[in-house]
Amino acid sequence: MAMVVGILVVVSLLALVDPQQHGPSDKNAQKYVDTRIRNLLEEWDFVVPRDAFPAVVREQFFRTLSQFDFDDGNSDHDQEHDESVQPRVSKAEHPDAAFLARLPERKPENLPETHHLVRDLHPELKELAERVAIDQNVLSEPDTLNTKWKQFPQLFKVIRVSMDYRHWFEAHQGHNDLFSVVEEPPGESRKRVVEHFLTGDQRIAGVSKGDVRTMVRQLRKWGFEGIVEDDAIRRPWFVCFWYLAVLSQSHLPKVSPEESWYGYFVSRLPETPSMNPAVRDSSKGFREGALLPLARGLGIDAPSTTLTSTLLTDIEEALAYEVWRGRLERQCNQLAADLMHQLRSSRGSPERLTAEYEIWPYGTVTIEVHRGADKPKVTKRKLKERSEKDGINAFVERFREQRGVQ
């Protein structure tokens, strides 16, 4: 059966060229293109009436893959159609908006003339493929009469693959500075993405819904409102990606930690997040390959058997700025109290004790206690609170008890 289907597919593609004319066969090509257009729309869960005229279905296809259909109130519909085929990905915009920004900008009245012969749709399909393509080297053949017909299968393949949101996003995962999840996702853009362009399995193997919801809550608590509760259900891999990306130094300016408390706070985060899909797509990989290194970098003494839910709770606590600062201060105070107790417990001399400790991030801390004195003398390096880099300050203030503390 599989062999028969394969033969039929080959025959249908070969039929795109009429052997008698040594040129394109409009009838066969028309049927092939219309079938692929309908199949893609149905794959993306758009309603396509079975009795709809082919020209109507073609119009629906181009309308679906145009920017005006995804307007969130920010587009200027009076702009002339941009003839450039280069994808437009603005810096630091929500990835849902960036995904759809690759589509051609059109006025509703400027859709392709879908009632024409299918050969006239080739330029429109090629422009669309080149705009959305993840790999920009889409087609290398010149647009001769025959190569245009041969290009149709490749054009539809490029469009189908490139409009798979997860596939597109993971192709850009090393460039997460292009995107931002600080603000709420554009409503209509997000709706179209999650309803139509999330194909295949969106889960993270072994990571519970409860753990993903915890990550969403934490991210939103820290002011990253571009991740919403529904993402825990519709695309949990997306939540895990941004959890690791946000809690890394990859999106922050380079800074020497010695310059400030804020710099030291940031220096505990991994320089780059664990973005390998194998790390995110299994419970052992995500927990042991991503969360455990993050937790240990934050100073959490977590054995390898620690549950994901426990790690997430400990990470949240370790990122509470005032709690972190207080813990370091208490460490110095406890050492001073221990030294004072040691002096008072000794009989006769000495009259004082001095000790030096290496305490991160102070470096060498000197503690001196005198018999009869109420308080020990603690000498340690003083640090500025804030960094000289605004990006560092803005990030750390997300983790303070009162957001925006100066």
C-alpha cells in the first residue's frame, strides 16, 4: 500500500510538466497547489468548507498568512505594501509578535488575485516562503518557466516547516536577546499562535503541570508578564525555556561582580541557560541538567535526588534579594558571636581575640572581640548597593520585596 501511495505522489509531481509541450501543465499544477493550500489550512486548524471554491480557499490562505489579519491595534494599515522579502524581527519584542511579523504586510484589498491561473501565484508563494523561511537559502534555481513548477513542492515545504512555532522558536534559541517576555503578549497574536501554529507535542516529558504552573507564577511575580497561565497548558516547553533564559546572565550586560551587591547577586546565575531540547524534554534532564546547576549556583545545597517542586521553591527563596543579603549579614554576625562566646568562656587572658575569615562576597573579614566589650568589631569590605549598569539594576530590582527600590 505504501509503495502504491509513493508511486501516486511521484506521478502527481511529474505531471506538473506536460511532456508534449515541454512546459507547465496548468491543470495538474492547479490541482496540486489547491490541494496543498487546503491541506495546510486544515493542518493549522482553520475551518475550510468542503464545497468552497478554490479561489476562495486561496484567498483564505493568503489572508491567514498576512499581517493585517493578526493586527493588535499597533499596525499602520495605511502603509504601502513592503516589497522586501526580508523577515522583520524587531529587537526585544514578544516572540509571538516576532513570529507573525515575518508575514507580508498587506491591506485587505491588496491580497493576491487568487482567481488567476496558479502560475501567477508563484511569485506570491515564493515571496511568502522567503519571508518566513528559517533558512534564508530557500531556493537557488533561477525562475525559468519549468523551474517555477518544480519549485511548488519546495515552497510549500518551507512554508509548512517555518510556520511551526516551536521549530521556528528553537531555531532562534541562541538569540533570545531578540525577544522579550516582560510585557503581556499581544492578544490577537498569541491567540493565533497557540490556536493554529503549535503543531505536534508541546509537553515537557516528566515535568508536571504543577511545576510548570509554579514557574509561570514565579516569572509573573518577578515581572515577566509575557508568560501567562495558559502557557502552562498550551506550551509548557515555552515556560521552561523562559524560566532558564530569564534566570541566566545571557540577557544582561557584562559586569564585574566586585563593583556592587547587585553585581554579586547576578553573578550567581549561570552565564548561559541550558537550552538543549534534550535537557528540557525529560524530567531527569530538566531537573539534573538545568535546575540543579542553577540551584547550586545560587548557594542551595541540593542533592541530586531533590524533587523539582522543592528546587523551584528553594530557587525562589534564594532569589529574594533581602533574604539573600540578610543571610550573608547573619553569617558574619554568627561568627562574631561565636568568637565572643569563645573569649568569655576562656579563663584569665587573653583580653581579646582576633580572627580572619574568607566570606563571599566580602573577601577577608576580620573580627575582633574584647573582654568586657558589648559588641565585636567587624571589619569587612564595603560594597555599593547598585551597579553602574542600568540593565543590572532593573533586573535585580525585580527580586526585591518592594519592586523598583532605588
